[in-house]
Amino acid sequence: MATGVFSESRAKIKERTLRTDRWWLQPLITFSVLMSFIVYATFRAFENKYYFAEPLVSPLYSPCLSTACVDGTSPLGQPFNSQYFGIGISPALFILIFPLGFRLTCYYYRKSYYRAFWMSPPACAVAEPHAKYTGETRAPLILQNSHRWFFYAGLVFNVILTYDATIAFRNEEKEWGHMSVGTLVLVFSTVMLWLYSLSCHTCRHTIGGRLKHFSKHPIRYKTWTWISALNHKHPTFAWISLFGVAFADIYVRQVASGAWTNFYFF
Amino acid sequence: MARKLKLRIWRGDATDGGLKNVEVEANDGEVVLDLIHRVQATQMGDLAVRWNCKAGKCGSCSMEINGKPRLACMTQVSSFPEGEEITVTPLRAFPVIKDLVTDVSFNYRKAMEIPSYEHPKNLAPGEARMEQIDVERSQEFRKCIECFLCQDVCHVVRDHEENKKSFAGPRFFIRIAELDMHPLDMLKNRKQKAQEEHGLGMCNITKCCTEVCPEHIRITDNAIIPMKERVVDVKYDPVRWLGSKIRKREGIV
């Protein structure tokens, strides 16, 4: 039986949409960019090499928690084995679930991939191809409600990546007071990750959005207004931080593999 | 300067209908509703169209213009490129009555299902005092003119008629958010009801409601997502749940 815009009682229009603009362009770009990142990140997660070039650690491998990790790649030690049941496991696989989960459950990325990947809907006022829809009311999509847990985990990762960006002010002999192109790349990536996290809707809620009386909590209210201003730019930070992480990893990989030389300013 | 414009207007009722081509004169500064009125006055005397204020404040002239839900009185003819045909149809999420007029009673039924404001029992009328910073979030939602463009564009009901039973829609999520953020509202289970009875969980935050709102209310960012987070507080966050039990408070103050 016809449903949606083709329901019996609605205006008889045979087109799924009458939009005349290029509504398909945005989901297409989103799909292409996210897909490219997924393919690259998957390749890197399994590559299991070229993630460290003193003093630079790739954000896709940090903290490097496996016993197979190179010394100096984790401030938290190496609690995991490099093999389980005889199968070698890349250290990236122990940690990537957290930043991945944070982005996967992010309200902005949800909008993006529901439109671009699942076409639910592909664009506003463009009929979706699915016969049924239950949204985020049942498994697996009800797990989107776990976003705040990934947000908290993401903050821990931001602290670790800040540590990585800080030690990037050393040279290859571990002497402080130096700066290279790699330092700038890691600092930029980390700053963008912090902005992405702080502008997050869950952060906005936790800081003050959940309050009923702002007047009783002036400091939280003030902080909430700052976070709200950042929240306007959340989609921008989501994309820039994604590119920042990808570029930081590419840079570290190229330096670690010997393809590029990490130029030191001082 | 006057120019000739090609319009395609949907004409018909629930049994049948289709797009009719007309050519109409358009003058500088005119909006699509002006063209529809000119067509009605000169070529289609029985064309049905709902309108009232012609100032973007009554929310009556909601329709779809080139496939996008818009107010006809706020859509400048000059916003379309020279020579582009303009297609005007009724809202496609609601039953059509005649031509450009749809039956939007779904929204009124949903409005009646939303629990109203509950005043504190210890405050007599006239005794209530609120600070501006406590009410300004809710005031954004009071700008709603009930044009129902957000309801029309929301794919949850637009593309799935069967969901109308269990889904209130973005207009009523801002109503729920307005009341839940109200500093004096005493209703305890508004968040649970939003999730369990009004279908908040069905929203997948694709933000089309925000895109079409003529009052530029940030429906998704300021109402729906905050409500989803408040639902997480009471339904999916064991730490907050435990904290509320230990500290003997609702968790939101």
C-alpha cells in the first residue's frame, strides 16, 4: 500500500520531489568524504607501522597500548598483548572504538550519515526509499543515546593527544624547546579536537543545558553561553578536526616511513 | 518592471488532481502569494488557497514552492532565476482538501496530547516570579507561528503515514522543550512522556525542520537535542539515575 507522499489522502503528485536545486550534491559530497576517511582509517588501523617518528605519534595510534608498541608512544604503559589467540592485533584496534564511537553517535554526524548513507531522508522534502521507519527507538539505533559516554572517553583522549602535542616540542634527542612542522600539525589537530569536543551538544547539556534555573548557577550559565556560541560552529569543527586527524596521521606516516623529513624551525 | 512568469499550480482534491500551467505577470517586489492571487483573480476564480496576514506571521499560506516547504507570502519572486518555472503544490505531508489547501488537523490533535504547564501548588496566581535568564530559552520557542512547515518537511510523518499515531513532530517537541525548560513547571515526567508517548526517539535529527522554519527557531539544536539529552539523563544514564536517588532530587535544578 502506498504510504508517505504517495498516500491515498495526499495530493496526487507522482514525483518523489519537485525540488529543482542540486539537493543531491551535499549528500554526495558527505558520502564521498566520509567514505574516503573510513577507507583510509581502516587501512591505517590495520597497517600497524609508521605511527611513530620521534617525537611525533600518530593520533590514530595514540595512546599505543600494546606490548608491540614502540617505546615512548604511550604515557599509560602497554597493558595489552600484541597477540590474542595467536592473532596479531594492531594497537590502533584497542583504542579506535572510542573516537570512532564519539563521532558515530555525534548529533551532527548522525544528520550527515543518515542523509548521505541511509538516505533517511537524502535531503529535505525528498522522499526516502524506505518502506518503514522507527528512528532511534529500538536496537541498534537506540545505542545513539550512549553519546555522552563516548564524549567523556573523548575528553580522556584529548588529554592524551594534548600530551602528545606537548612532547612534540622536543627534538629527536628528546630535548625540549624545539618546534617542527610536525609540532604544528599535532597542535592544530589537537586544538581542533578540543573545539569539536567542547562545541558538542552533550557538552553543552552537561555544562548547563540540563539546568532549569540558570539564575541559581551563574558560572555554569556563563559557561553554557560560551559553549552555545561554539555549538553554532560544531559542524565546522567536526569536519576540520576530522581532516586534522587524517592529515596528522598522514604526516607522521610519511615522516616515519622516511618519505618526508620533519623540518625543524628551531 | 513587470515580467511574464510561468507557474505550475497543483489543482485537485483527495480523489485526483495535477499540475496546471499558467502564465502570469509579476512585478518587482512581489511574492509568490501575489502571483497566486493574480491567477485567482484573472484565470482561476475557484482556486483554493489559505492565507491571512501576508506578513509571515499567521502561518496560513504554507505550501511547497519548487518542492520546498515555504510561506508563499515570504517567498520573493525575484529569488528565482529569470525564466525558471515556479511549481506550487499543497503541503505533501497532510491530506489535501482542495487545490493548495490541506487538512492540518493532525497538528491540533497532537497539540491536545501535550500535557500543559503545571503551576507550583504553593504559589497563588500573581505570586510567581521568574528571572529573565531562566525564561529566555523558552521564549525562542514562543516565536512559533504554527505554519506547520516543520511538520510537513519531517520525513518521519511525511514519508510514513503510519507514524502519525506515535509521533508528535518538531513543532510539538519545541512545545515540550519550552515547558520542560520553564523554571516553574512542576510536571515530573515530561521527559519520559516525550520519549514514550510523543515519539522523540523517532527523530533522527536530520535538521530539515530547522532549515524550513520561517521564524529561524533552532528547533533541532535548541529544543530536540536538549530534550534528547534530558531523556538520556532520566532513562539511559545510570550514574545520573543513581545520583538522583542518593541526593533525593530530580537531577535537574
